[in-house]
Amino acid sequence: MAPGLRERDGMNSKAKEPGAVARQWGVDLGMLITIGLLMGFLGPFGSNRVPAVERYIYWMICIVGGGVIAVLGDQALGRHLVVTWRRVIIVSALMTPPVALLVLCTEHVLIGGRLDLPGFLRLLWRVSPIVLAVMTVRALVWRRRPALVETRTVIAPPLPEAEATFRRRLSAKRRAARLIAVEAHDHYLKVHTDAGAELITLRFSDALDELASAHGWRTHRSWWVAADAVEGVRWRRGVGEMRLADGLTAPVSRTYGQVLKDAGWF
């Protein structure tokens, strides 16, 4: 009647902060109350013949009470079971008898059911699939999301000769500056450096040839960016943008996005 599994990944850590424990129980109880209300509304196993108030009380006691039993059982037994779905099955099976006993007593008090061994055995078959179903839902709720590991390509400092030919086209003020990006503007190129931007007359294809050995990427049909100038990349619905040094933003097209993906930026 209740969930019985904490995902080993994040739920059975040896040391838990009080706030985390309270939140954990809050989520569990919220889930159990929701399921209890749903069962009270549906009235399965003939409980729809019981008056509404008694029916809802019955299912809330069975689901929430049984859930608490299963949660405590999972916390006691689950730490010894490594594989999540094996835990779901084993803890569910072990928790079914005590939960069935709770249901039997609840039926006796609220509905006048018989309090005997045949009734208990009958409830085992009725309770076990509900316990398994609720435990499965709980396992899905508490499953650990895949860890997001941010990776970046380690960029070695470019060799001086890699950009030498291209840098000779810049003014003396920017020739020794940090190269950030090259942007195509019709028959001109806008060269972005940390000493400011400068327009030069050169075809974009020729600039790419001269920067072929430099550490950078073509990200768009009209953009080339220096690898060590990239501070972040956003990718959404097939297009993206790069955040560069000095607050500059460069577009990333679908065509050239794979290069950045291979470099570990998204």
C-alpha cells in the first residue's frame, strides 16, 4: 500500500541534514496523500460501496500508514541492497505482510471486516501489487538524476607563428593584443581584440586560411573565435551563442555547432 524504496543514489546517505530529512519525508507524505485521495475517489476492490467519508478515511489510513511502514522498512533494509529495482521488489515483498495487517485492522474497525487468518491471506494478494506499484512510483520520484559534469577542452597557448601572418595586418596598437574573434562584414573583417576592434580589408576565407593553425573555431558562416576567449556557450533548438571575453557575443550555427560539441562546450 505504500512505497518502500529510497533510491540508493541519493536517499540512503549515511549522514543527512535535518532539512534534507524533513524535505524527504514531506515529499513522501505528499505523494502518499495524493495516491490515497486517488484511491478514495476510484473506490477499487468494492470500496465504492462504502460511504464517501469512510471510504476516503479507509484509503488514507491504508496508503499513508502503509507507506510509512514501507518507508521505514526500506530505510532499514534498503541500505544493504545496491540495485534499485531489486530493492523495489525485495522491500515490497517484505513490507507486504505488515501493510496487509494494517489494512485488515482498518477494515475491521471502519467497515466491520473479519479479523482472521483467511482474511489476512486474502489481503496479501490484494495488497502486494499496490505496494509494488507505489514503491515503483516512489523509486522514480527519488531516482538520482544523471550528474552534470562540465567538461572543457584544455587549450594550450597558441604558438606565436600560428597567428603571425594574420596579426601583421593589424595596426601596431592591436598587433600584440589578445585576439578574441574575427567577424566578416561584406568585403571587410572586423577583428575583435582586448585592445578594441579594427576593420581590415581581407576575405573571410583568406583569414581562415591564415588562422588555420591558431587555437580557435569557426562558429558561423561569418565568425571565427579564439578558443581561449570563450567564456560560455548556450545551445537551444539547434542554434547557439558564445559568450566571449570583453562582453562580446558570437553566434553558433547548426553547421559548426558540432565542433564546439566535440570540444566539450555542450
